[in-house]
Amino acid sequence: MKSFIKIFTILTRRQMFICTVIIVLMALCAVMEAFGIGLVYPLIRIIGNKNFLEEHDKIAGIVVHFGVTNHRRLVFFSSLCLLAFYIFKNFIILYEGKLQIAFSMKNQKDYTKRLYAYYMSRPYLYHLNTNIAIILRNINNGGSTVFSNILIKTLSIITDLITIAVIWAFLCYMDIVTALGCAFFVAPLVFAMLNYFRKKIGTYGSVQNAYFAEVNKWINQGFGSLKETKVMQKEAFFTSEFFKSYSMYTDSVTGFLFVQRLPRAIIELTTIGGILLLIAVKMLIKSDPETLIANLGVLALAAVRIMPCLNRITALFNDIKFSMPLFNEMYEDLMIVKKEKNIAEKNIIEVSKQNLVFDKEIEVRNLSFTYPGKTSGPVFTGLSFKIPKGAFVGIVGASGAGKTTFIDILLGLLPPDSGDISVDGQNIGENLSGWLNNIAYVPQSIYLVDGSIKDNIAFGIASKDVDAGQIQKVLKMAELYDFVQTLPDKEKSNVGDKGAKLSGGQRQRIGIARALYHNPKVLILDEATSALDNETERQITDTILKLKGSITIIAIAHRLSTLEHCDFKIEFDKGDAKVLR
């Protein structure tokens, strides 16, 4: 039961209000369901009694105003009234169902969007320590699991429970002995089934949850390294590992689907057997046949309505139990999303900070950093140096000396253990967004989307907002303009998946053009030319040198020739850094 209550804890106050309205409507629908069954009883009595109007003067006085003067017309009129009630009842039920679905789908979309934004905003260290397959699974399946597979099914269970309770109360009014007999016979059976299958289904759910992430992992790894995979002829390995994970995933789903079918057969057998047993007992004690027929007619109708409810309750309960492992794993993330949604609903708007002013220098003071969980000690301790505005600074040192780690701290991706980096005296950590507005970053491997050259330069900007003049400007600055003019579609030419239609040098130049599009004050190059041949590297280095003086350039490079014209170098060595003039 705690699992079912837990789903409501991720909802905001506004969402809970809507849920309450839906539950009230569900209760109304349940009452109408009971009335729909109860009204069959008098219809059966009317059909079986030709002298009904003579025996009920008050009813005869009312229906005469509708032209009902004999038994045939009374049956016809009563049937039409019951039909009208059923039409109205089903209209209300459909409306309530539509509200449930709309509520679920709206929040599924909203929470999925917020989960995507939340994972995008998580610290860089989080992504270093989290498998991308887990994030993909949570974004792809999280919203649908929480709202379609758990919340809406929980509401459906509540609907069926209310319906059963109201119908059972009506049966108590008609025949208390029969109603109590049904309750004491069916309720323990349903409870026993739910309890028996609970652990087994929970296990299937945990296996399915784990191996769905594994399936994503092998898809990403297999197709993400396709070139290396084909060259090394390892297609069979990735196919085999994918199939192992997918087999475990489908086996868990197979087991769950089989277990899902068992309760229905048991409930149907018990219900039909109970009705037949009741008929036999009633006949043995010589009940009035006329009363028995009417009672059994209503009881059969109640059974026809209750039996699907019981089947749904067990099936939905099992579905929810199967989905709970993923919900429990994502619970903390969902609670953070709830907090953000609460803020949005209260119309609280965060004031964006202005750009951090950079007119003089970048100062590194007593900077220290150790990766969490690493036993090898700090990457560096007590780093202190200054970088004047407009300088071209080379970052050198052996592999593992901390060069890229320092750049990650400068980019705000990693928080230092101690010390700080300040720009014109202001700590960048106090206005990271304002600092990043000054920075452009070119990594060793440029990520290109499967789109046009223009799309890749104006990365993350909607097509309608792209400045066409700025595109032309940065193409010339990155010395890509002449090449682009030779293409049939110019800057609208598609680059292919991960830039497959371009050379390595052209991909790096697009990276430089992307960096320059926002008119940065600081250009950071992290091994931006190390994967290129000497001639291409020299050409791109010449392009970068043309920016010297107008932009502060901080470049990591292994080849000293790349840094031949820098103003000075900062050498990282054994956790320390020193300036080389």
C-alpha cells in the first residue's frame, strides 16, 4: 500500500487538487454504476408482474401523465428510462476517463521535459559517474512509467474499488447474507493472489528495469563506435552482448505476462462457481422462485460488473508492481522536478545575472582539486597564476598532469576543492552563467549534429533566430568560406552523421566558427588540433593566430610547434604549475 501512496508524493498541490476532483468524479461514477445495477431489479419485477400498476397506485398515478395505462406500456416506458439512465451514466464515465487520460498525458509530457532539462543541468561530475544508458532510460521511460503505468492505473484501481464497494453496499441492502458470503469468499481470495504474486512480479520488474538500461548501453556502444567495430571485426561481439541483455529483458516480460493471466482465470472460476452454488443452496432451502429469479438476475448483473473490476484490480496492481523498481530508482529526481514545478506554478521567476565583466585579467588563486572517490590523491594543489586579457597562453605538461581538469574548472564544469578563479576580482563561481557568456570552447573532437553547416555553427539556436550575417563572418574568420561556396547548398549543406561528409580539418574549423559565432572574449582550445596531420594543424594554428590580441586564447597542446607563438606557457607538473616565459 505504501507503494501506491508514494506516487502521490511527487505531485504538486495543484496536481493533487486535480487528482481529488477526479477521485470525486470516480465516486460519483461508482454510485451511478450501483444504481444502474439496482434499477434492473424493479424492471425484472415489473416484467414478471402483470398486475404491477393495480398493486402500486402511487406509481400508476405518476406514469399515467406519460401515457402509461397498461402493463405493456409500463415495461416499454421503464426500459426507455433505464436506457436513458445508462446513456447518461456512460457519458459521465467517459468524461471522467477522458479527464484521467488528459491529466496523465499532460503531466507525462511536462515531467519528461523537466527530467530532460534536469539531467542536462546536472553537474559535470554527475555525468562522469553516470552511464548515459541510465539517463536515456529515465528520460524515455520515466514519464510514461510514472503517469501512464503507475498513476493512471492507481486511479483506475481506486475507481474499481469504489465501484465494488458501492455495488456491494447495494447487495447488502438487497440480501445481507448473500453479500456477506460473497465478501468473505472473494476478498480473501483476491488478497491471497495479490500477496502471492507480489514478490515474483517485483523481481521481474527489477530485472526488466536493469536490463532495459543494458540494452540501451549496448546499442549506444555498438553504433557509437561503428567505424572501430567494423575495422576490428567485432560486430559479433556487440551483437552477442546486446542479445544477452535483450534476452534477459524479454524473459522478465514473458514471465510477468504469464503471471498476469492467472488471476483472471481464478476470479472467473470462483465468481461463476459461487453464483451456481448460491442457486443450488437457495433452491434447497425452498426460497420463493419469483423472488429468487429477481435476486439472482441482479446478482448476476452485479457479478458481471464486479468480475471485470476484480480482474482489472489484480492486473493493474501487477502492472504497477512491475513498474515500481524504475519509479523507486528515479524517486529523488522526480522530487526535484516536483520542487521546480512548484516554483513554476507559483510564478517565481529567477532574475538572470548580467555578464561578468572581463577587462583586465584572469587570476587563479590557491586552486586545488581531487576527483571524488579517487585514492591516487589530488590532481593539483595550490595553483596560482594570472592570465592577462588578450594574451595567448599555452597549457603544457605530461598526460595526467591536470591540464584538462584545470580547463574543466575554468569552464565551471568542476567545482574546486579549495581556492578560486576570479575575473577582474570577481569569483566566477558567483556568476558562472555570466562568465560562460564570455567563453568559447573548442575540444579535440567536435560534436556535429546531423544537420547543415549553418545548424552546426549556430549550435543550439533555432533556425529562425540565426544571424545569417554572423554566419558569413565566422565562416571567413575560420577560413571555411571558400570551401562552403563550392558546395551546391552552401552553408545549408548537410554534414552527415557526426560530420561524416567532412574532413578532420573541416570539422575543426566548424568548431572554431561555432566558438566565434557568439563573439567571445576568451577562446579555450583543448587539444583542438592534436588529432590532425601536421599540415592541417599548421593551417588551423595560423587561423587561430589571426585572433591573437583581440581574444584571450588559452590552448592545451602536446606539440610545442602549436604553441610556438604564444605569449607564455603554464606548465603543469606533479600537482603544481609554473609560468614559462
